[in-house]
Amino acid sequence: MPSEQVNIYEAKTRLSQLVDQAAAGEEIIIARNGRPVARLVPLQRQPVNRVPGAWKGKGWIAPDFDDTPQEIIDLFYEGAAFPEDD
């Protein structure tokens, strides 16, 4: 895409729009008194190198993790939605 040149005042008033244009791949040249002084370009993100299994052996789950106490099950199916105050 060809670059667009805008003066500083216009860049201030249209910053959000210009950032959207740059994020879409367009290069924006910002000028002062008609002379280019800065470029607004899309950010090139570096990929994150992930290492599978980095947490292996550093955590555990209790054997009864999925077990729900019968008291909780009973309250869920038979308990009052709004228990009365005693």
C-alpha cells in the first residue's frame, strides 16, 4: 500500500483512525510544515517460543479432585434456593 502523509495537527485529531490504518498494514508519514518527521507502521510481533512440558512435575492434582461430597450434592438437588433465617 502506498503511504499517506498527514501533518501533525491532522495526526492528533485522527490518531485513532490512523492507528487503525497502520494496523491494517498501511504506512502513515507524519509531517511538520510539509517535511516528514515520523512514520506510523504496523507492529511486527515476534512469535513466542513455547516449550511443551515446561511445568511437568511442578504441580499435582489430588486423587479426589473430582469427588463431590454427598452433602453438596444433596444441597444442590434438595436445598432451598433462599434458606430462611433462623
